Amino acid sequence: MAETLSNFLERFHGFVESLNGIVWGAPFLVLLIGTGVFLTFYLRFVQIRKLRHSVAVISGKYDDPREEGDLSHFQALSSALSATIGIGNIAGVATAIHYGGPGALFWMWVTAFVGMATKGVECYLGHRHRIINADGSASGGPMYYIANGMGENWKWLGVTFAFLAAFASLGSADMVQSNTVSQILKKDLSIPTYVSGLVMAVLVGLVIIGGIRRIGHVAAKLVPTMGAIYMIGGLVVIVLNINQLPDALALIFTKAFTTQGEVGGFAGSAFLLTLTWGAKRGLFSNEAGQGSAPIAHAAAKTSESVREGIVAQIGPLIDTIVVCSVTGIVIVSTGAWHNGLDADGDLLNGAALTAWAFKEGLSPIFDKGHYLVTLAVPLFAYSTMISWSYYGDRCVSFLWGRTAIGPYRIVFVIFTFIGATLSLPLVWAMADVSNGLMAAPNLIAILFLSRMAKKEYKEYFHRMDKAPSARP
């Protein structure tokens, strides 16, 4: 029986990897990065020009509790960040560097910078075309702006997105998180994977019953705390290895464009592999263009949809350009990316690679530095899972009505346990496939509706410029 299951999983893994190669081919990379580049120029580098206004809105300057919605601007951003700041910032960066070399981090930066414009537009659209339910809660996201913004003939695309997003919530958001938690706890604390999976399933089940308001309150407190602990540890490693920083940065930039032996092949294939892994993990990390964040930002208490887009665009900056950079620089500057070996002599991957880098980097002052990652992984993963369960809620509600939410939540909890017991490569491959499939219809919709976005962005900032007390 066990051998039969093992053979099935091996064949299934092969199928998923083949599908992964198709989904993440050149056409999708052009669509993903090209959309961000187009919007960056089309909106005249709005992610730079209006960064100050983003900070002002997040600080609460424009909050009005009388507005329709569920969350303040800060809570909406925290809820979205709690979904994006997760395993992608620890294990995701590590897998990108493991397979794509140090240069993959450069392409994560590129996808994040142009992704700021993409994230802003998609979250503006999510809020602009949201609906307010009978109980006063808000529902929004790509399925709504595809159906309401693109017209009835495109409703099938919205249905496709909702279905793929619900699937992704179980794969990339749920199973990857629980799997990484179980793997790191097994390695560092010898806790069996099924025990970790069971505990995570129970904890997730307790919170998601509370709905988006509960998630918003938890996220607003949990995200800053877990982010601060992890960032401080990473910055200490960088300071302790400051002499290695120039060489690390040089590696990241040069290996983004040149052949890297560890990633194989001739120069062209190595470059494409590095670019692909950077884009994969960039999307997994900041979700710009994936269509998930608009679901959270649609719940913001404001009548100004552009304002919520401006808030959302700061997400990739915090998530990838700041947090992921710390992880990546720690891995490269400590030499973990080519020196970190497991018991069998193989190069480490995932959270284990990041943990090795922290242990090595903190060794001059603390010989248990890997436990910082052991602590951070469950916190990052937990916040991601509870936020993504809400995304899945909205998708199944769009597809089958609100009565489907209860059964979906039960399935979500079950998949939390299942994900903890599967192999790491299989779970990540499933996540990459679901992320790519989910993002494609959303990116098409963003391009289709970009003209509307530009018009309303212009009108909004024209009004802001005319109001001295509310200048961005």
C-alpha cells in the first residue's frame, strides 16, 4: 500500500513539474513582467511619485469610520501583507537562490518594482468594483472587476479566476505554509510532521471562523511583530558580515545576467532559469498581479478607490524589496547558497537553507541563530494561511454563494494537515502552477481596464492637488 502511494506521488510530481514548465514559459513571463513595465510607464512611475501619499494614507490621515467596508486602510494593508509576508520571504527566497543562483534575487527586485504599479491598479480595481453584501461586509477582487468592469461577455474569465484562486488558496497559500512549518520543526525540534500539521490545522480552524474582521485585528498586530523580529535578526547577520556585503551585492547583480554554473546549461538557458526563478518567487512573495490582494483591499473603509490602490502599491516594496532582500543578502553574504549542506552532503533548500545562513551568520555572538528562523516560520505561515482563507471565502462565495463558505473552510483546514505531510518539492511545484494559472486571467483584465485606471488616477490626484489640507 505504502509503495503504491509512493509510486503515485512520484508520477504525480512528474506531471506537476511538466505542467509547471508550460505555465511558467516565456509567454507568461512576458505577460507578468510586461504588465508591470507597461503600467509603470503608463502611470508615469506612480510607485515613486506617490510614495509619500501612500505613507500618509496608511498613517490614518484619510480614515473615515463612517465609510462602507470592513477595515481601515492600515488593516487592509496589514491583512494583505499578512498573506504576502510569509514563507515566500524565508523559504521562497532560498529556493529561488538554490535553483537560480544569487542573480534570482535581482529579478525578484525587478518584479517587485514594476509590480508596485500592477498591485496598485489591481487593488484600485478590486475596490472600485466591489459589492456591499446585505450584512454590510464587502466582497471584491478580480472576479468582480472582470464581470462588472469588462462586461457580461467576459464573466467566464471571472469565473475561471475565482475557481483557480480557490484552488491556489489550498495549494500555494495553505499547503506550502504548513509544509514548511512541519519541515523546519522536524529538523530543528524533532517534531513529527503529522503532529505539526494537526496543531496548525486546529489553530487555523479556530481563527478563520471569525471572518475578515477577526483576521484584520490579528493581522494588524501579528505582521509588525513578526516582521520586526525577523528583520532585526537579519540585519544583525548583515552587520556581522559587513565585509562580505560588497561581494554579495556584486554576485547578485552579475549573476543576474551571466552564466551561473550551479544553474546549468549554456548562457541563454542559465539566464532564463535565473530570470524564471526570480519571477516565480517574486510573484509568490509579493503577489503583484496574482489577484489575491485586491480581495483584501476591497474591504477598506473608503469611497476613494484610487486611494486604496495607492495604499496597496507599497506592499511589494515592504515585502520583497525590504524583507526578501534581507533574507537573500543573508544567504549570499554568509556563503550558505553554496556551502550549506545537509546530512547527505546535498545543498540545502527552502527554510533549512535560510536557517543555516542565520546560524552561520550569527555564530560570532550566538550559536543557535537558526532558531530565529524556527520561530519566524510558524508566525509567517500562520498569518498567511488565515488571510488566504478569506481570499478563498470570497472566491467560493462568488462561484456558489455564501452557503459554500462553511464547507470550503473545512476543506481548507484539512489541506493544512495534508500539506504538512507531503514532500517539499511536490508542494512547491503545485504552488507555482496554481500561482501562474491564477495570475493569467487577472493580468489580462488589468491590461483591459488600464485606461479606466489612468483616467481615475488622474482625476483623484487633481482633486488632491486642489485641496491644500490634503495634499499628497
